[in-house]
Amino acid sequence: MMRWLLVVFFLILTGCTSPRHGVSQRVDHAQLLAADLRWRATPLSVSGFDLMAFLPQDGRSGKELTVYIEGDGLAWLTPLRPSKNPTPLNPVGLKLALAHPEGKVAYLGRPCQYVAVNAWGCETRYWTEERFSPAVVTAMSKAVDQLKTRAQVSQINIVGYSGGGAIAVLLAAQRTDVIRVITVAGNLDTQAWTQRHALGELTGSTNPADLVTRVTHIPQWHFVGGKDNNITPALVQGFASKFPPSSPVQVVVEDDFTHGCCWSDSWSKLWKTHVQ
């Protein structure tokens, strides 16, 4: 009975039976959001994957680039059936990027989001069990290199939403140019997350919590909603507790927020209050 209820929940949540939620409709939705603020989709080819970035077309100044990384998107249609394309229904990461208050900024989708099903490297495992694999992190890092070159900067901030939070920490653990890590509803301890939700292990993925010693020196802000039943405050605080007390790591709990609401509407204020 519980399994059936979960299936029904996922069908309602994803709207997977509706043609309005096809890949092209999801891509069009993101492009319209971006176009309204004069951002444009920009394909990036890296080793193993074609990735999609969105970049503002207005001139922006600044000595650093803030890169926003999307969440897992529509990875699963039901608990047993993966999606054929993980382009998000609700691109919260993109909305956060569009709400970035000032300075040079870019948005980076995850592997196979916003691209054709048969695009280079688009195998289901890269948005299911291997979504945080070394191959994915390496590709994302090379894409960040390209964005950094375009922006002509030497330092970056990385902001990750949901599963993008895991990618943000994994990138920071292997790069030397990251000066801030910010996550929003970030999946920061994937083992604790799968155990909490009784999910299968993410075989082939790296758990960000296992790399804490590599990022203890980087200032971090981890935002989480008090009403988030997916990434709970306890999960985020558990990740933060793995750092030495002297580490510059903060957990910010927004009591009335959920996993998807209401981050983008409040993001400019939250950034200015906590990060700047």
C-alpha cells in the first residue's frame, strides 16, 4: 500500500502524464524565464557531456563570478521509473541565478538537462545513481572553467540548489579558485539522505560529506527550509557538524520555506543579509 501511495505521489508531483510537461515545454519554460531578464541559453561542450548554461546579456562588472548549479531536476517519474530526460519542471536553480543581486553571474544545468535525449553522454545513470560521480563532477568543473574564461575572472562563488548543492561542495573540494560555497536545500550528505528516505545507495557517486576535510577553509552558507521534508534542517546541520568549530560554515534555516518554496522570491534579500 505504501509503495502505491508513493507512486501516486510522484505522478502528481511530476505531472508526468501531462503533455504540458514534455521536454520541449520544460526547455521553453526555462528559456522564457531567462529571456524576460535578457539571459540567453549557451551550450557548452566538455569531455563526455553537452551541458547548457544560461548567461545574462547585459554587461556586468565584478572581480569574481558566481555560478549557480541546478538541482537534480526530473530525475524520476516514480520511485521505480527514471525519467527519460532530467530537465526540471521547476528550475529553482535558474530562478535563483536570475535573482542574483549584483556582479558577474552564470547558471549551469546538470548533465542532460535542457538538451536532447540523444545528446552526448546522456545515459540514465548520470541523473540517477551516478548523478554525483567523478565523471559528472569533472565535466561540471570543465564547464565552470569555460564560464570563468568568458567572465575573465580568477575567483568564483558556487551556489548549488538541492542536488546542485552536492555538486557545489564536490567542485570546491577539487578546485583552488572557489572563495565561497552557498547551498540552498542542498543534498550535502547523500548517505544520510538515502537512509532517511529508505532509498537505494547512489552507487558510483561521491558523498560530499566524505570530503569535508578538503573544504574546511572555504566560507560556506547552507540555507534550508524549516518545512522541507526532503532535505531537512537536521540533514544540513548534520553535515555542518562534521566541520571543526573554527570553520567558516553557517547553516541558515528559513522556518516557513519548503524544498522548492520560496527561495527565489527572497533570494536577493537573503544573499545581501547573509553572504555579502
